[in-house]
Amino acid sequence: MRDMEETELRTLSVLFENAPDALLRIVGLVSRRGIALEEIALKPAEEETGMASLRIAARLTEGECGKLKAKLLNIIQVVDVADERASRE
């Protein structure tokens, strides 16, 4: 299926509760799906909200991106996943 769809650099911003195993669950999910990350950045948790943000960039098809977003939202600590189309030249 991947051969028929074109991949593009996609950036997902994942907002999650800063729980002891939250980051491990998120990164583990990406790893189990065999996604090679091109970029990853963690914004530390804000003290007043207890929320942290992780930005990940990878080459994905539209379908792969949608499936990854859905799987990330199934992780209990994940509050939101925003999809931004990344552009690099």
C-alpha cells in the first residue's frame, strides 16, 4: 500500500499528561510501528498544568499518519495530537 501513496514529511505535536511512563508509551508506539523519526523534540511539562509536548517528524503517507494519530490518542495520558504538514526543501 505504501508504494501507491506518496510519503511526505509530517510533524505531529503530541500533548500529554506528564506521568512517569507517558513518554515511554508514546515513543514505544512509534518504535513498534517501525517509523523512522527525522526529528524529535520534547517541551518540558508546565508546572501549573502538568502537561508536556512532544513534536515528532517522520516521512509518512496520509494513511499512516491517520493511523498513528488514532493510536496515539488511545494512550490514556495523551490529550491531543495535532498534525502539521512539515515542509523542508
